[in-house]
Amino acid sequence: MPSPTKRPTGSTSNARANGRPGTRNRTASYLTLLAFVVAAVVVNFLWPLPIWVALLYLGASILCFIVYAVDKSAAKAGRQRISESTLLALGVIGGWPGAIVAQQTLRHKTIKRSFRRSFWGSVIVNVVAFALFTTPLLSSLLSLLPA
């Protein structure tokens, strides 16, 4: 009796069957990152930002990537893991671009649906905070409040 044909482990259809995000989610992650960079450049053109804002995002992203790599290594070795709340907090303070790169290149923290939802929620929180504090949006909203 011939053996059934197996699909390669990394195939997109098999990945979707296992609950893993496919190519579409990977593309969406990178497009989100690209859209944020474009938006930050536009904001900086209209309302020049202090250099520390870019340095914060860069530093937090590098730190976040490293922390994801350490967590991935700990997961493989069965060692103490880094808490999801720590990973999410690093994203909220500006490390989410590095987290996206880490998730996609290391294939880490991409399966658990509850974490992915929380992660994207933390991205939204950071982007809203970025918009509020780097544009006239906050002062416009505050001017609507009664004196």
C-alpha cells in the first residue's frame, strides 16, 4: 500500500490548518510597519519631531527584537520564558516594529491567537499615542473641552 503524500511542514496551507498565520498575515505585518514609517516621515515633515522620538523607536525595536530572540531560545531549551506582558509592554513603548521583524524572522509568537490579538492591540495603543503626542490632534481635542 503506498504511503500518503505529506505536505512540507512550512507550507502555507498546512500552516493555516495549524492556526499559524500565512503569507497574507506576514505581508500585512510588514505593510503595517511600512505604513507607520511613511506616516512618521509625513508627521516629521509637517511638525518636526525631536530626534529622541526616532531614537526611542529604534532603541526599543532593537531591544524588543533581542528579547524575542532570548524568549525563542528559552522556549527551545525549556528554560524560564519572558512573560507575554513584558513583550507587550516593550511593544507599547515603541518596540513593536522590532517585534514584527522578530515575529516574522524568528517565527516566534505567531501562533497563539490571544497573544496576536493583544499584540495588535498594543500596536494600536502606541500608534494612537504617537498621533496624539506628535501632531496637533491632542491640543485640538483639549480645546473642545469646556473651560
